[in-house]
Amino acid sequence: MQLRYISNPHLITEAGGDPWAINNSLQVGRPAQIADLAEAFHDAGRCTAESSAAFDEARRRFEASWNRLNEVHPINDFAEVQRTAQSLGAQSLQLPKIAVDLESVAVVLAEAQRTGAALISTLERQLQQIDNQLGPALDLEKDPQLNAADRTALDALIRGMEQQAIDDTKSALRQLRSLRSVYSDRLQTSLTTLRTDGYDPTVIQLVDAPETQADPQQPMQIPLPGTSAQDINRWWKTLSSEQQSRLIADHRPELGNLNGIPVDVRSRVNAAVMGDDLHRVEDVAKQSGSSVDEVLRDPVRCRLTEVAITRYNNARRTQEGLMASADAITERTNDHPAVFLLKYQPEAFGGAGAAAIAMGNPDTAANTAVLVSGAGTSVREGTLAKADGVRLYEESARADSRQTAVVMWVGYDTPNSWHDPGLWQPNMARTGGQALAADVNALAVTHEAAPTRVTVVGHSYGSTVVSDAAAAYGMRANDVVLIGSPGTDLAHSAADFHLPPGGHLYVGAASGDAVTWSPGHVAGPGVIGANLAGLGDDPTGDGYGSTRFKAEVPGNWTNPFYDHLHYFDDGSESLFSIADVVSGHGDALQRDGMTARHRGEYDLGGWADPEAARRATTGHRHRAPPR
């Protein structure tokens, strides 16, 4: 472009930016180098038909976009492949996925370069045309014979052409800025995907368009919801310690709830978010000279939203749960466990909240128990501060010197009361089972060193949730314990729990617990409403395939639901037995005389319980192992 009358610096000033500089920053990138690196990964990996087709499609798009300029190659492709292969170890199937990701980056860059070059070419053609027209107009302006009217018209024409040049430059600038922004967003998404596939893309900066790299002051991209725990764990491991520290300091709520992030990191992030929820209300109360209770009674006066109040109330409940958990004690060492906030979603389930608190670190513990509560429980109802989890932690610590981490999982929408239709219908249990399976399976992804032994304990409606998680949603546990179960819904025998070799289904039910006598199908008269579905088979029944342990409850003969609420009493048969199982000693139940006969044995039918013939016993406590 040879402009004689139009000044480029003037155009850039009037347009508010330099479109040529933006295009140059895009053109500096080297898509062919990235494509070569992608091909090296593709050739090194064991490709599936799907990954090969994806790579071929990305390569076709790249070939269509690349301008085929000669490029300097600063990346050692072989060294990059070797470095990544060693990092991934046995996960060689990731290499073709990385190849597809890299080829996609090359495509995006090549397409951006092609579009940018086309925009500049169009702009320069427009400017050249205006410049060519400006020459005669400016020469004519020098003619002394022009009358006033013609001179005015000519001046207007010149100003119009100059304004058109500015407008064309502004338009190109706007399009190039948009192009760079779109490319930068797509690039950051691709780099996040590369990290989830186990590749540290830092080397891409050598060949990327420099001005499209992420602004260090902007929040880093976090993998999208639905990303697997394995992919998220790979993403986290490819981040530098500085990047990890920055993400923790930012404490974005979604990070603390991502399966695949180490437990201690999730806890630090969730605790910081919980602190924000507490301080938001407490600071307003302090500034207004009011008490927190006064603010809660009239939040509108203090310009606090209903969401802020919900988050505050559930933050308080969660904090109470953390404090109660921290009071647990290991008798052998007289120590309190480290406590971790694994999940924190105070707005979940219409404000009922979701959370999970661990006593002991599941990432390092030899054994991990996940305790799933039943109907009427939630963060809002204070479930996290109840003693069940603390008692299980303390009894399991007495049962074995190796640490058993206990996770209190309040992560699903529970039926609220006896007249809630969800109590007799399995839909809520199935939805909860899907969430539970994802959370339980993620424990193995972040666990350090030897695999932890995972036992999932479901009480009441929570036992139905656990059953569905195992039967339908692929929950991987070594053992499962069902206590006070109203039915196992999608599981019809112990085999449906898909436990590994050596794994067992353990069941406890007091003979007087009315909930465990719920029939598999409950029908309501059609005139007052639709028929209600039951919650399935009784896992204590003869032939189900479970190991039943003693779980009789003393002290009550009149309330049919009393027994149901006392399985975790200190010294009870059931707490002692559950502690044996979660500490890895399920085989000790027989030795300790804690196994029980199944309902329906002795050909008495399913409504006969041999346990009803004996008295409940108390005072069951393991001897703390020596120091």
C-alpha cells in the first residue's frame, strides 16, 4: 500500500488503535510448528478410530487455513512427546487426544491469521482507493478560479473522504480486536483441555501469537462442569505451583467442588468461600451498628439479598459441623483429627444446601468411610453437627491404628418429612445416587500412594441412595454398609452392588425398626392420589446375599421409630460392627460374635426376624491399639 495523502499515524490516532499491530501480533504465531507437534503426538500414541478421525478432520481444517509461510521451529517435538509420555506413564491413550487438542490450536491460530490478513487487505484496498481519489481533489483545491460554492463543496468532499478513511480503519480495528478476543478465548479453552489431557502447554507460548496469551491478572479458566475427575486431576497437576497458589487465593466457589482436585486444596478454597459468606453479613451488621440477628430479621433494611442470607445461615451450619468434627478424638494418641471441607454448595436444593466434611484426610488415610444420611437431613437442618460421624470416627480409630477418614456426605436432595412423596418414591434416591457415585469414585483419583479402602455407609433413605449409586451409577467401593434400610430400589441382591473380589455387603437392622419393615411396594387409594412406589427389596432378607450384623437397640418398646434413630449410639452393637467394617476388619464380626441371622431364615417367611428373640446388648467398644 502506497499512500501519498493519508497519514497512517493520524488514522491510528483517530481510530483509537492500530489494526496493523493487532494483525502483526497474530501473524507472529507459528501454526505449522504446533501442527508438527500435534503430528508427533499422534504418531507416538495408540490411536483409536475416534481419535484418528478427529485428528484427520482437524488436519484438514488446518491445511485449508494455513498460509504456508516458512516458519522457524523452536520446539523439539521428540523431547516434548517423551516428556509428556513419561509424565502420563501408562496412560498412553492420552497422547492421541493431546494430538487432537494441539491440532485444534493450530487450526484456530491459522484461521485467525487468515481472517486477520483478509481484514487488513480489505482495509488497505479501501484506503488506497480513497487516497487515489484524494489526490485530484487536493490538487483542485489549489485552483484559484474556484468560486466559493465549489470550494465549499470540495472541502466537504475531502472531509468526507478523510472521515471515510477513519471509519474504515475503525471498522477494521473493531473486527480485528474481536477476532483477537475470540481467538484468545478459544486458545485458553484449548489450553485448559490440553491440561485435562495431561499436557503442560507452556511451550506453546514460544509459537503462539504473543498478545493473545492469557492476562496474568485475569482469572484462569477452570475445566467445565461434567469434566471427569481424572481429567481435572491431570489439569491440576500441569499447573505450576504459582498458578495453583493463585487459584487457591482467588478461591472461586467452583474450584472447591471439583472432583479431582486434592482434598486439602478443596478444603482451603471451600473454607475461604464459607468465610466470605459469613463476613458478608457480619460486616454489614458491624457497619450498621446492629447485631447479626437484627440483620437476619430485616435483611432488606441492610440491602442484603435472600441469597446472601441463605448462604450465611448454611455457612454457620457448616461451621458448626466443622467445629463438632474437630472435637473428635483418637484415644490412642489423644489427638484430634484434621478436618476438611470437601464440598460446599450453600444454595443447592432450594437453599437446603450441600456439603461434605471429612475427619482425617481421605487422600492419605488407609481407610475411608463415606457416611450418607437419610430423610429430613440437610445442611440447613444442622446434619453436619450431629454426632453420628464423630462417633464412627472415634470407634474406627479404636478398631485399628491405621487412620480411617470419615466423610459426612450431605450431597443430595432428601425427602423432608413422612408425608413427602419422595420418601416412598425412588427418584430422589436415584438422582442422589448419581451424585454420590461421582464423589466417591473421585476419592481414588486424588489418593496418594497405596489405594485407600473405601466403605460407603448408608443410613435410612441414604441406604437407598447408596444402593442406587452402586447398582446403576458405577460407584466403586470395597464394601457397602446399609443400616436401617427401607429398601434397595435398583439393587435386588448383593451381586447388584458390583463389589470387587473380597468386597461384601453388610446390613444392620433392628428387629423393632419400623422403617426396615417397609414393603417393597406401597399403594395408596386411587381416590386420594396416585399409587406410591415402594423402595425395593429388604437387604436383611435370607437369600439377598448380605452379611447381617447385630444392630438391636435397647430401651424402647413403644415407639416404632426409636430404634431407627439410635444405630450410632456410643457402645451400640451397630456402631461397633460398622467400625469393624470401615476399618478393614469386616472378617472380625464373626470372631466377635456380632453376625446375625437373616430375616426369613428357618423357613419362617420374610416377616419373621430371628433377632427379635434376643435382648439388645450395650457397652461394645474396641480396645484402643497401643501407641
